[in-house]
Amino acid sequence: MAIKKVLVVDDSATERYVLGQLLTKQGFEVSFAESGEQGVATAKSALPDLILMDVVMPGLNGFQATRSITRDDTTRHIPIIICTSKGQETDKIWGLRQGAKDYVTKPIDSRELMGKIAALN
């Protein structure tokens, strides 16, 4: 599956901007959600090819949103890469257990992220 449409779920306007710029320059069509709840709703309506999910957000956090998306029949096929400042090994294990395909820590290394996206193609 070629990844063209990417949904960035992050409550930080700065992170959304930085990831949006990076992905747009690489030729991806990017959409955004500012919360876990909005991310789940947008995943269902837009059906992106990939979701980049922050963890620390008010309301539904990224782990909960990831679990919701990966357990829903309409969105379970969408790969999720968690992009977070939570760098503990236990956080990574927990994120992958929620259904994420991969995990990167902030600040995002653009080459690392692009490599992980390419590995999903």
C-alpha cells in the first residue's frame, strides 16, 4: 500500500506545523487533528494511509486513541506511528501493545521518521 495521505494527531501547534512541513516536502497529503477524540473521528471520516500519533494530549490520550483506531473495523488497517516525548522503554512497549506499528521520540529525526514510513510501504 503506497502511503499518500497522512493524519497528524498532536495538540501542539508547533509539532503539527513541523511535521506538516516535513511531510508536505516529501510529497504527502497531510491532515491534522488537535486531540485524541478528533484524531479518532478524522481517522474514520478521512481514512488516511498513515497516522502519526502524539501521546500526551488532554482528554483521550494517544495510547487510548491508538487502541480505539486499531480495534475499530473501519480503521484497523491504518498503520499508526506514535511520535512522542515519552521515551521510556515501557512507554514504547505499551504503545506497540495498543496497536501502533512503530514508535519515535521527539524531537523527531526526519530521516528516522521517513525511514519508518518507507518501511510500511
